[in-house]
Amino acid sequence: MLVTLDQLDNLVNEIHTNLMLARMMPFEIIANRFPRVVRDLSLRAGKEIDFQIIGSEIELDRVILDEIGDPLIHILRNSIDHGIEPPGVRINQGKSRRGKINLIATREKESVFIEVEDDGAGIDPQNIKVKAIEKGLISREQAELLSSDELLMFIWLPGFSTSNTVTDISGRGVGMDVVKTQIESIGGSLDISSEPHRGTRISLKLPLTVAIVDVLLTKMNKSIFAIPISKINRTMEIARKNIIVSRGQNLLETPEGIIPLISLNQVLNIKSLNGKKDILTIILVEIKKKQIGIIVDELLGQEEMVIKPLGNPLERIKGFSGVSILGDGQLVLILDLQNLIR
């Protein structure tokens, strides 16, 4: 019997590995459209640009590829519009007439790095300092204490830009906060380095794959939440009259013993639909080696979901481990019962 179970376990692992490999797609699937984007935008901006893609064969999870296309186009727009100078300006600065933008993908262990680098005007930290003070983000005294790298971090703030002109290509260059949010939503991160008159490099660090987890979907009032199956012992329905109340605590007698009951509606501060129900739906879970029954409004069934990190600032909220999206586009928060219920 043990041999059979081992063989079954190996088979399951092999199937999982093959499924993950089947989701891996080359970067070129989305990168192939970028040369035309760069060509069209450079013509509109009156600039001459040599664009090169390196590492288009690097593979990523197709879910991640679907998410990074728009952020990369936004970065390229900013590079063309606010980075690369017009031919006349470049010649006066001793640069070649044609600007350069490179899109480079590399893999290091379980991460993929995608860089957009240009040889354009770069970002002047002093301009960032002035804008940050003007917007009231920092005081003049605080600004003087920041390094050039620290000043560059203001680029990721909503609505922040050092450009005073609006163009039909990328506005004032705003929207880098949206890029940051999208990349962080799939577990990635961004870094920026720049040197005035030399150019800018924006680097994306991405996971190879995203997490797929079996979850039980539960509806609380009109909101849907998910609980990882690995945390659930079983589900049950009981008559309200069978609940024991002791010192203000709802209890339930089960074959495992008497366990405390907790209403998920109360924990999440959501109005319950269970008020007049005679039959209650309960999910039995184990938290910190203790059995607990969680009362929910409704069970919707089990699903396999792609889990994405919450990202800032939601990741600071205790009780949620990630987010996913249903087929109809509805967001589903993944409950972290260990931190949600204390």
C-alpha cells in the first residue's frame, strides 16, 4: 500500500510539473508587438530611435506575460517621449543622431529580469527634489538629506512628474505608479537608475510562475472570499438550536469535541444574511492546532485559482494572503485565517 501511495504521489507531482511547464511561454509572444509601437511613437514624436530586443526566448508563466504587456508599453512611451532627445538636441550634446532603447530579458534562478534602458536625457535628481518640495511631499531640509537614488523613488508616486509639458504620447509622464502597482500585483518589483544626459534604466524583477491554489469559495452577504482547501477539515450544516452558548461564546459539540464557533461576518465586519436562518453553514478549520468552526452565509464550491500578492498598501492589512479574479472579473480576497482569527 505504501508503494502505491508513493507512486501516486510521484504521479501527482509529475502532472503538476507538466502543467506548470505547459504554462511557460517565451517573452517574444508579447515582445513582438513592441518594435511597431516604438516605430510609430518615435515618428509621432519626431525622433529617430534604434530599438533592440534581447532575450526574447526567455520563458515566463503566461499569466505573468498577460500582465506585463501594458506596463512595458507605458515604460517605452515614457522613454520615447521624455527620455530620447530630438536629433538636433542629441547632435548638439555630442551624441549620435539616433537614440537607443534596449529591451533586455534575462533569467536568474527562479526570477526573470526585464530591463528597459535608453541613452536619452536621463532624470535629474535636482528636478525631482524641486518638484517634491513644491508638491509638499517633503521639506527642504528633508530633501537635502536624500541621496540621488532615494530621490528617484518619487517617480513611483501617483501623479508625480518632472515634466512641465503635456504630450499626446504619455501626458506628463504620469502613471508610473500604475506600472508599479501592476507589477507588484503579480509578485514582481521595480528598480530605476538614471544619470542626467546619459540615460535611464528601469528593471522589472518577476517570478517565473504564479501560485495556483485549491480554494473553497464562500459568499458573505454580497462579497465572495476564498479559503485555501489545505486549511479546511470539513464543512457541515447544523440547526441553530444545536449551538451551545457559554459565557457569550457560541460552541458546537462534534465528534472531535466541543469547538468554538466564530462568525466570519463579525470578523470581517460584514452584515450577515444568517440572522433568520434555522440551518447554519459551518467550515471546520484548524488554527494553531485548535479546531474552530467558522459560520458563513453560503458555500459556492471549490475552485483552482491563480493567487496574486496584494501589493502595497493592502499587503499591510492582516488577515488576507492574496487576491484572485473570477471568470466574471469579480475580485476575490484569499483569507489568511491564522492572522484573521485570533
